[in-house]
Amino acid sequence: MEGQDFVGQQQQNAAGGKGNDNPMAELLAQSFEVREFQHGDIVEGTIVHVSPTEVLIDVGAKSEGVLAAREWEKMSPEERNELEVGKRVLVYVLTPEDKGGNVVLSLSRAQLERDWREAERRFREAEAFPCVIAGYNKGGLIAHVGKVRGFIPASQLINPPREGEEGQSADLAQMVGRECQVKVIEVDRKRNRLILSQRAALRELRQEQKEKLLHSLEEGVIVRGRVSNLCDFGAFVNLGGADGLIHISELSWGRVSHPSEVLSVGDEVEVYVLNVEPERQRIGLSLKRLQPEPWSLVAQKYSIDQIVKGTVTKLTAFGAFVRLENEIEGLIHISELAERHITHPKELLKEGQELNVRIIRIDAERKRIGLSLKGTEEMPEVDWQVADEPETDLAEENSAVGESAEDAE
């Protein structure tokens, strides 16, 4: 009491303009100041007393704060053992002053408040984080983010459950106990609503992996991936974070009408990195660059008058294209199909037909091989019935005629 009287006297002196002469008195006055609290305040305090019936916490009030009796009763023995004298804890003010003049405090509400604030921060910063699935209902999964109950709608899962009550329940039940990455997509404390999304977290993770891959890949390296999709213009290959494109022209040295002729979704392949464009987030890949260019081996593999096997790939007014081994195509000019005159190659051949042909010229530099059916065992019998007048590709015919003229020279 004497100390309080002294403080009061010093405060009166300060009010009269004399307090500045005694700085020690000012410090003493500050030490006797007490904090005033409001419901909902979160403050830090020190545990000063623990007994089987109560816990007292010093929060700077005129008397020690007391932990709510109901909360103490609900604590497990392990949780009670963690409350030791001298430990600093975060508490929530339930009642600023009860009938006994005590500040009633809550540890769990403080933790809940802190978890809500953390959820709001994660929402603002679009942060992905791990959580463990605690349960499920007909709409989705339940996950606890600290002490806050979060909900992951089925539509926000990477693999949505099957339709139908039985299939949906079975799929959701399998997720209980598993850890997954999520992002907060909605937070509403007034409605006690915290909505999470696994799909949003995956998108962010994939984007991070893609950025990392785009800046680590170098042109000319060989990497391994899995075919993720096929389309008319090429094949997409997942490289572990980002998809690269093998354009249809880079699938094979030979002619490819559709990527499905070479690859299937799910295939594991080694690919050559053609180019990397981080700004446009594009990766160009090649499959054929891992194989020797077929025309570079032509001189070693083929010779004039050699008989080889081939498959007819295309019939035109001026001849037939035949694919040999190693995806090389040669041309049988219409004049080399038979000893007799024929109007169109379709009188003798059809696309997809396999036959033996004779090599009559090789121009590896211009990527041309001239073939002939004359002088082989498979000389076709000429059908002398008049064929329908075919449509002529003038550009191809002129090219073939020019080629024949060169050969004649």
C-alpha cells in the first residue's frame, strides 16, 4: 500500500509539473501500471502456478489470469503435463474481469485464433501447404488446419471420386489419413468456413516445377519422359514438371501421317532437346535426332542394280513411291514399271503392297533413289484394260520428268 501511495503522490507531482525532477519515480510509476483487456485480445503470458484444480498465468493484469475451468477439465494428461511454471504461452481473453476480479483465459481459443489468422495469411499469399485428411462426407474431404476445420470439395480434388453414393464414399474413404498439398481458396470466419483445394496446389506445384525445368534444361541434352498426349501436329512428353512437344516432323526421318504411328500415350521415351524458350514456356523435342540420318548411310547400304524389298506408299500419275528400310523413299518412274506402256501405276500396283525393286540410281546429296521393277522377279502382268484417266499432279510430274531427263544425260 505504501508503494501505491508513493506512486500516486508521484503522479500528482507529475500533474503539477514537478515529476520531471525525479526520473526514478517515473520508472517506479510505470512498474505499477496494469494492463486493461477486452474480450478477444490475444496476449502472451507466463505460467506462474499449476495445480490439479487451476492454472494461473501472469499477463500483466492487476491479478493473475486464470485458465478457464472447463478448458482445464477437457485437457488430456499429456496436455496438462506440458503446462509448466515459467513457460511462456499465448492466451485468448474470454472475460476481462469475472466476479472475483480475475481475467479468464483460454489456451485453445488462442491457438484457434492464431490458426485462423494463419489461414487468412495463406489465402492472401496464395501459399500451398500440407495437411492430413481427417475424414469425409458426401461432399468431399475434411482436413484440420491446426484447430480450424477445413473442407476440400470433391470438385477440388486431383482425382474426383466416382459418381454414385457407394463409389464416391469408397474413393473418399481411401484418402483418410493421407497427407496432401492444398491451398486456401475461401476463408470466412463469421461462417466458420475454410475451403481448401488440392487442384489449385497442384497447379502451383506444376508451375514451380515447370519454371525450374525451363531454366535448367539445355539445348542438345538427352532427357527421359513419358508421352502424355497425342495430337495431329505432334506428341507431348512430360519431362517431370513440364511438357515438351515433339513436332510430327521430328518423330521420324520417314513420313508420318499421325503421331500414333510412332508413339502411344504412356510410352517412356528418350528425347533430344531441340530448343528451350523460358519466356514462352516452350520446350521443343525430337525423337529422330537420336537416330542417324538415314540418307547419311545410303552409300554404305545400297548400290546400283541391288535388289531390295520395299512397300508402296503412294501412287501418282508419273510413278510409284516405295519406302525402303530406314524410312528412305525411292521413286519408280512409270517408265520403269513394265516393258509395255501403261497409263497409270494403279493398273499394276496398290498402296501398301510389298515388292522387290531394283536400284537404278542413287543421289544421297539430293536425297533421291531411283527404282525399277524391270529386271526383278516381280515383274507385274500388265492389265490391258483401259484405266480411268487419273488426275495429274503437274508439279510432281514435272519434277519427275526433269529427274528422268537428268538421268538420260
